[in-house]
Amino acid sequence: MSLRVIFMGTPDFSVPTLMEIVGQGHDVVACYSQPPRPAGRGMDLKKSPVHEAAESFGIPVFTPQSLKGAEEQEAFAALNADVAVVVAYGLLLPKPILEAPEYGCLNLHASMLPRWRGAAPINRAIMAGDTETAVQVMRMEEGLDTGPVCMSETVAIGENMTAGDLHDKLSSLGGDLMVRALAALSRGALGDQTQAEEGVTYAAKLSKQETRIDWSKPAAEVHNHIRGLSPFPGAWCEMPLGGKIERVKVLRSTLGEGSGTPGSVQTGGDVPVISCGAGAVRLEQVQRAGKKPMSGAEFLRGASLSDGTVLD
């Protein structure tokens, strides 16, 4: 049975779910997304990926700054939706919004709840060294990601998987999972399970202050830090290149062999190897300021980086 759906989402992660819902024949009566933001060199206003995708389907798009006002809440309720589907929308939903659709609001969340509730579950799972995560459909309530879980798909996190890799995998799986949830909902067969009270962790929003690499930490922690922040915002360090100190982002790394002063550089292999507090990491892909990403081997060939240099 086709459902009247309000879709609420903003970034690239949300787009596959919107496309799957449309593809399954549901009536998406409106899309809510974050307002256009300045972007690019000219700082022109740019619509979100979900905004652009919705318009390509001819779906009306609304971009309120807030949903707390009575006027916005009345307009939302007037859409007479069966359900709202929320995927990385970016605004908290007040109670009148949560209760407006007949069957409430379903959220697609990229973690194994109750672990990593909050804003950055993909990054935090990798940074913590987790070996598995999930994408889950959850019934929304007023608490932060506290609602009962309806459906779940577990995903292994490979030892060299980056946040970008995991983002893409969960985004694709999430679209399929949500349409299965909607199909069950339309049959009156969508169950749910209350989240456990133990094991709750919060995935705080990423801050610029935590992006600098600390070579004094064990190699495994440095490696997890690098891949958990790749490709954005990117973990970085400073290197003496071409007679000046240059900021270099490390986008991919693997665990390597080596010892020595934390931050000391080994240039005798195919890629740069940096000693850590224990062990070492290999820089497999980097990005110099103002340049495109390049392999560690390409960087090593072009950089005037001396063996034994110690990075701060």
C-alpha cells in the first residue's frame, strides 16, 4: 500500500533513502531540508543535496529555520501525512511535529543503538576502533535517538575502512532498510524493540580542535583517528616542505612497522612511515594544502621530506 510520506533530510547520506521511497511508489507530499547555505568561492547560496533531489522529482521543498513556531507546525500537520521519514535532517523535531503524522516519525540512524546516539555516529565508531556498526530504523520520540528500534542491518567495519567508506555503505543499505520498514508499516506489521539502558554512548559533533594528529599516541589510535576523520574534516599534521611548514591532511593510513621518537619520519620505503607512541603508521593517501589528494608514494617522490625528520 502506498503511504503519504513527508521526507526530512539534508546531506548526501539522505538521498538514497529519498530515491528508494519514490521508487517504491510512495506519495512523497513534501520534503523538508536545511535552508540553502553559502558555498564555493563566490559564496553563492547552494541548495542541499536532498533539496536538489526532491526538486528533480517535482516534490515541494520547505526549508524553515525552525519547527518550533505554531505556523510551521500547522503547515506540517496540514499535509496529512501517514508518516514522516527523517534522515540526517539537522533540526530537532518538537512534540507537535512528531505527533502530526498518523503513524509518527521514523528515523534512519547510522549506529547500533544505544551506542553512538547523536550527531557523528559514523566518525565516532571508527575513531573508537569499533569493529562493527549498524544502520537502524527507529521510531522517534522527544529524546535524542532514544526511541525503539524497528529494523536493523549490521555492518562490519574493516580495519582500514574510512568514515567516507562506511558513510557510503550505510547510506545505500539505509535506503533499502527504510522502504522495507515502510512496507511493513503499511501492512500494520512494523514491530519495535525498546533500546537497552546499558551501553549508551554519545557521538558528539566533530570539532576542529580534535583534528590535529597526536603522534605520541599508539599507532592503532592514530590510525583510527585518521580514518575516522576522512575525508572530512580530515586529520592533519604539519610538515617541513619546500623550506616552509605546510599543513598536510592524511586521508588514508595503514599500520606499519617502526620505532623511534614519536613523529619521526621514515622515507626509505614506498610511502612515508611515521613513528608513534607505540608502533608506526604508513601514510597511504595525503592532501597538501591547495592540492588534490595523492597517494603516499606520489607524495614521497615529490616532497623534500628528509628521513629522520621529527614532526611536532
